[in-house]
Amino acid sequence: MKVCTITCHDVYNQGASLQALALATYLDKIGCETKIIDYKPEYSNTYYNLGKVANPRFERPFVKQAYLLAKMPRRLVSIFFRAKPFDRFKNRYLPLTKHYTTLEQLKADPPQADVYIAGSDQIWNTFLPNGKDGAFFLEFAPEESRKISYAASFATETVDAPYLDFVKDSLKRFDAVSLREASSLPLLESLGRKDGVAVCDPVFLLPKKEWLEFIAEENHPVSGYRNLKKFLEEKYLLVYEAEKSANLDNIAKSVARERGLRIFSVSNIATPYADKSFWHASPLDFVRLIAKADYVVSNSFHATAFSLIFHRDFCVVGRQDKSNSRMLSLLEDMNVSDKYASFFSADLCRRTDFSMTDTKLQKKREESSSYLISNIYADRKILENG
């Protein structure tokens, strides 16, 4: 069975890279011939673009040139040190199709597959460009092919109003729809799909043992740091900030002080209070740093997910960018809503009992696997039962 997935796999974000790897790996395990569609539109190709002006107020003659010159040194350093580990990871681990940069290219020459899967991650977040892009709603897939979503995420509690009709119409294209957050099912129903189900993020499809194999020293040539191993032997609290947060910084410093831990950061955001910053960590470095941490403080969905997989004590701090629903939904599903915090308290230093989360994760993994197998091989079952 040939399967093609489409997701945000190449945006220099650890979680995005890892969920793409996990879904492709799992699909191969259940007998699929899997490819990730190498779709990278212009709007997702600006992270390390030397000519990109992030703030529109600088888009003026002479001002723009001054802005770009000022940003040039840091961007050059970022391209060399941070982008390279991601590029090596992508080239080694992700089974990619030919490269596409526009929806029109995809429509003109779609990669051949029996089943197309949209997901996972924030592909349907209409407050981001990808949520407005028909490619992530499989607009290019041949009409006769089977089309499903796996763990697609709206990430927010609403759809951006101008795109309501677009999303409603696009969802009609799917044979089956699954979301990553159970909390988004009412939103999906309001958009006309009452048959949606909630499944686990792809990183949960692979058990802890398989992630340990990925990050084992002998299996891990793709790294941003040659001397990472010696730091992993220390006692440390790991900080991952997807968005700058004074609350997160205060909690991290307080927990580290109470537990007597050093502070390591794996953020691309400046954390001057950290004892060591691994700001150009590869996706698998990110996993290794979480796997060995004594405590993890983040405002990231995937940092939370891997904390659960590896049984790391953790807390989650809210963000300002409207994307908290995905983290809150995960914590609620795992019955650890008390891990969500806005300020430090002594309760955050308590050791976590992961026996309940393991039971819940295993059940979710089985349900999610059943969804994938039944929908990928649906046509075959129909023929067999014919």
C-alpha cells in the first residue's frame, strides 16, 4: 500500500520534524510504503531567509536595507549552526518525495499513492499560513484516491472567520478525519464533520523503547553538538521556550533552585539565566536532552509529549499565541492537568506518578493504530468482504 503524508516537516522546529519522522516510521511498521511529500511553500521558507523583513514597519526604502544589514550576522550564524543539523536530520531520516514549492505544482504532478494522509501538527491552524493552504487539505490528491487526516490540529479554539467556508468545503474532501485534540472535536462538528475522532500525536505511536533506539549513541550521527554526551551525565532542568515567557523563566529558576539542578536550555530564544544553551540542537538532540533531564519546563506541546514518554517530571506554562488548547487537551487526556502552571508553587516539585499516564497512553496508542489500519486498508477490506 503506497501512502503519502503531508505535514510541516521542514520548518526548523524540533516537534514538527519528530512528528513527521514518527508517523512515517509507524506507517512502515504496519506494512505501508511511505513517503513524506516534500512540500515547502515560500511562506515556510523564510525562517533563515537573509532577505526577510519580519516586521512590516521596516519595509521601506533604506530602512529595509539597514534592518537586513543589522540582522545579517546573527542570521548567517543561525544558518550555519542551527539550520544545518535540521537539514542533516531531514536528509538522513525523512523519506521524501520530489520537492514542491506550490500547490499548483502538486496539482500538476502529485506523488502517486493509494492513500494520502494530512497530518499531523498544526496544519489546520488558520491563524498560520498553512491553515489557509489547500495543500494541507489534500486539494491536489486524485479524486479516486483515499484521503484521511491523522492527528491534524487546529491548535486554537476557533477558525479565523474569513476562512470558515474554505475549511468547511475542504473537510468534505476527506474519507475520514482525525484530530490530535479531543477538545477540537466540537469545532470540527461545527464545521460539518460529525464523524471525527481524536487520536494521539504521532510521537506517541512509537513507544519509549523505539525512541531510545533512535537516540542511542551508535545510531545518532546527526547532532548539533559533538560533546553533548558529557552534559547528559549532569543533573539538570531543561527549558524549552517556543515563546518567550517571564512566567516560564521564573518557574524554571525556582524549581532548579529547590531541586539543586543546573539549567540547560534547548530554545532558540535567549535564556541568559541558563548554565548551558543548546540552541542549535538537532531534533534527536532535543529528544536526548529531554530523556536525560531531571525536570522539563516548557510551553511546547512536543516537549510535554516527550516528558510523558520518558517519565520526566515537568510543568507546562501557558502561551500568548492562542495555541494553549493543544497542550491543555493533552494534559487533560493524561489526567495531569495540575502540571499546567502560571507561577511557581511547591507542588511543582513533587515527583510524578506515571503509571496512570502509561495506561492512558497505551490505550490511546491502540485506538490510534486501529484508526490508521482500518482507514488505510479500508478499500482492501471492502473487496475481501465483497
